[in-house]
Amino acid sequence: MAEDYILNDHNKEEFPPAHTAEHLLNQLMVRMFGCERSNNAHIERKKSKISYILDHKPDRKEERAIERGMNELIEQDLPVTFQYVTRAELEGLIMEADPDSPDAKLVLDRLPDDASETIRLVRIGDYDVCPCIGKHVRSTSQIGRFELLGTNWDNDKMSFRVRYKVVQ
């Protein structure tokens, strides 16, 4: 079925568990801190790094809550599904969505200028939805355990860098 759609070329070969964890972490950070999804991520099999612009430096309690929240989401065994929509359909989904749903928070300005007319949305249960052409696991339980390896705070940029790995 996916062969019927013309999508953008993709030049990365993601490690699906870490890449799917990136989606979960983005939504967790949005919900915990009211920030935007990261636009600075380096996702790898052994160690991944991702940064967020926040209004404060998270304390140790908040860092533990991030790790705990991620593992709770993973354990929920949320299905990872795909939906193919046109740009017009996507704009309609956003406009018609319940304001508290992930659909209402879809951001189109991050799509590349040369993005195809058909967009693939990756849905993780009712928790997250994001345009993406990368590889993902079929359900969150396939991610494994999320381990927060460390964090860094850049006070000048108000940037919070999270280093993590997934252990299967």
C-alpha cells in the first residue's frame, strides 16, 4: 500500500527503537515543559542526543520524571501506526482536532520546502502524531528500556540537552 504514495527521499538509516523513543520524548517534553519539539537531534543505536529550548533548567527530580515517564509510556505497549494524507487533508485534521489532542499541535512549518504532497503521519497510540518518513517499531514495548545517560544545560541559549540510550 505504501508503494502507492510518492514520498520524499530519506538519507538516514535509523535504529527504529531509538527513533521511536525520540518521538515519545518529544511529546513528553512538550507536555512536561510546554516547549516545542526538538529540531536538534542526533539519534543512534548506542547513544542519542536531543535538545530542547526550555524556560528553566530542569532539576534532578524533573530529570528522573522524564526517565520514569518514558519507561511508563514504553510499557503501555502503544501501537505505532502510519496515516498517509495530503497537505490539504493534514490542514483539515489540524483545524478539526480537539485542542488538547496531538493532532491539534501538528506543525507544518518544519516540513522541508520540497516535501511531497503526500505526508506520512506516524501515530503512537493517542499520545503522539508527527510527520515522519523514518523507520519505527510496531509498538512501544519493542523500544526496550529508556536510560537517561545525562543532561547538559546551556544558560545562554536556554537549551537542555538530553543524552539517552535504549536497552533491549
